[in-house]
Amino acid sequence: MPEEVDVRTTEGVLKDYVYSSPVDEHQHRSRRWLLIIGLLLIGLLAIGAFYYFTADRTHYYSNIQDHFKYGSIGSEPGGTIFTQIGGVLPPYLIFKTLPALCPDKLPGGYSSLGLVFEPGHELPIGVSRRWRLGVEQVGLNCAVCHTGTVRESPQSPTQIVLGMPAHQFDIERFFRFIEDASLDDRVTADSVIATAEGMGEHVSLIQKLLLHLIVIGQLKLQTVSLQNRIGPLLNGALPDWGRGRVDTFNPYKAIQFNWNLNLLPHEELIGACDFPSLWNQQPREGMHLHWDGNNTSVDERNLSASLGAGVTPATVDHASLQRIHDWIWTLPPPKYPFGIDQSRSTRGKAIFDQHCAECHSFGAPKTGTVEDIASIGTDPHRLNSYTYALTGNQAELYPDSQYRFTHFAKTNGYANQPLDGVWARSPYLHNGSVPTLLDLLSDPADRPKQFARGYDVYDQHRVGFVYDTPDARQNGFWYDTGLPGNANSGHLFGTTLPLDQKLDLVEFMKTL
């Protein structure tokens, strides 16, 4: 028979031997520390990755004018890297390289659309940067629609005026280019990386991986989705908005509320209007704001406008908007930058006080009130594009929040606007259908039927921008008052004055 083995004794001996070895004891401790260190490193990497992909940070500008020009208001995409929400622009590297990747779609680059570039800034005024979702994003801010340019002559340097309507900016062509270029086959991860690096950008390894694995694919999907939602506004079936104009509320319906624009009446989709000025807001509190006077709160108007720029309730930067609010609250209108005939201006003031002040001076009884469409007689399309149904939807945007909209209401006309800084608000009427103040004082039958708008050389005699020279035609947008939404009818006030009194009046209005 085989010899019996005391297993218990053998195991005990082996156990004693294993734990009695100083070398093995050291190895065991080393492995334990390596395991602990490895777990710590994994934890740190997980925390770092979480921070990288969830961090929300943007550059802070201590100077309020720089903040207005380049600061973020939250219009960059939010959500997750896989399902972005909000935002109408592609990430920074793609946005910067699109004109170079698709030069045939935008000869002249972004500046050809009227976006304003300052020396030392690679992005135009009105385009912000924000780190979200592990990717540097770009978005639009208030300045993109409220920064204008002026020149005394074609040879003169450009003056940039903050808070002025962006009369030179063609936002519709801007959106069309972004959509078309983003879907172009030339826009790939490799082409974006190579072009960005050729422009001096450092593209990190993780950025390259994200571009290859996620970002480009997401961009194409998001663009198709956006194109499907706002396509009826940009597919050429409606009159072009042109330079200095935007359809305020129809994109809002599609982007914020996911309305199917194809189901809306065709006439409702015609709502292009001029960008307004943004100065002197404190005395406007309580007045009827927007062209049709559909809101009486400056704060609600500001928040609503930010939604039009691509902000969503989930991404909005309320602190940034408050900084803008505080600045424009007392921002004075720009002074007329050219000469003024003082004797004419003095005579013109008396004419203004008699014929215009009741509706257009701060503190006057009708200033900031809504003039019925039957009385004012201007083009009704912008008024009709804002509907009762939209009012109801707006009231549900910020439920149970201090930011909930409570001041929006449907009206039946256009608001009488104060005329501070009116010299810088050309063209005139809500749809920008009259190029100069002197033309506005003409009978509608005598106002220009077609003209170039968006050219920034100033006509000091007629008070507005030059609109009938070869340079204006070449560089501006050809505006046709015969198209739906573009009518230059109505506002007959002052049209029967003698020419000399009209000249006195417009001379005084340079001083407002």
C-alpha cells in the first residue's frame, strides 16, 4: 500500500515556508503597492477624462466691449459629445478651416459676408469660443447682429460701431455656407487637421482622435438635421433676407420648438426685418419692443434674441447676458461722425418737435406704443409671421423659472421707435425697405424701387448709406421692394413737407 501523507501537515509546512520567505514577502508588498498605484492612476485618468469631456469653460474678458464682441452667451452646443443640442456652428477647427476647404463656396472668406474682423483676432466680431464636450466650440453672440461699419468715402478707413445694426452682414448666406460646406465631401478629419495645422493651429492627439471617430460624423448628422428643420427658409423659395436683415421668429419656431415649417402657410414664412440698434436700453424698459412691439421687457427681449442666436434653455449663460444687459442699459448712441450744418439743424429741430416728436422722442405719449397696421400702412409680413401659437409656446420655455417669458403678446401693428442714433440705423422702416431718411420723407411712389444695401460708405446729404453707385451695387445686396415682405409703402408722415424743410429735418436728425 502507498505510504499515507499527512496533507494537513504538508500544507502547514508549505504555508509556513511561503510566509517565512523575506523575498516573497517583499514581492507581495510590491505587488500590493503597484495595484494601489495602478488603481489611483486609473481613477485619476477617469477623473481627467470626465473633466475633459464635461468641462464647460470659456475665456473671460474683463473689458466689457471685448466681452460684447467675443464673449460667449452660451450658443455653443451642449448635451454630450454623442448627442449635441443647440448651436448652429461647427466646432472651432472646422469653422476656421471651412472657407479654405471649400473656397468655391465662399470666395473671399467670412469677411465677404460682412463679418467684421479686427487686427489680432482670428475670428470675426460676434463669434465666440467655448470649451464643451471635449471639443472647442464656436457660437454666435449679440455683437454679430449689432456691430456695424461706416466709411466716409471708399478710400476712408472703416469705423466699427458697437451696438449699431449689422447692416453689412448677410446672415442668410452665412448659414447657407455653413450648411453646404459642412456636408461637402472635402470636409474630412484628415483635411481639417492638415488645413488647421497649416494655419498654425496645434491639433492634439485627442482632438485628432475625436475628429476621426466622432466629430466629423456628428457634424454631418447635425447639419442634415438642421437643414431639414430650417430648409424651407433657406432653399430659395422665399425672398432672400439680404444684408442687414434676419427672419427673427421663423427659425425660432423650428429650432426651439421643432415645428415643421413645411406645414405652415407660405406667407407666414416671410418675416425678414432689419437688425435693430442696441444702445440706450434703460429708457426702453416698458416700451413695446421688437418691430411689432410684442414684448415690453428688455430682459425677456435679450433672452429671446439669444435663443435666435442658437442658445437653448440648457446652454444659456445668464451671467454673460447680464453683463451685456448692464452695458447696453446706459450705452449712449454713437455721435454723428461727420459735419453738421448748425443753422439747418436748429430749424430742423422745430420741424421735428412739430411733426415727429410725439411718436419718436423719449417721454412722448406715443413713443414705444404700437401703431395699428391700418394706420402705419407698412409691409405686414413681419407682423403676421409672429403668431398667437408662437406666443403660447414661448410661455412654456422656462417653466417654474425666474426666466419664464411672461411679457410676450401678439399685436396688430408696429411699434413707434425712439430715434436715438437714427443716422446709424439706415436703411429704414422695419424691413429696411427705404435707404435714407430723405427717401423716407418722400411719397412711397417716389422712393427707390430697387437699391443696393449693405455698402458702408455714408451719404451725408440724404442721411443713410450710399446705394446707387457701381461700388455699392458690386459690394451690396440688391434689394427689390416689389418682392413679398419688401414693400416700402406706408409711414407717410413728413412726406408733404417742402424740400427745404425736409433737408432741415434730416440735418437735425443727425444729432439725435
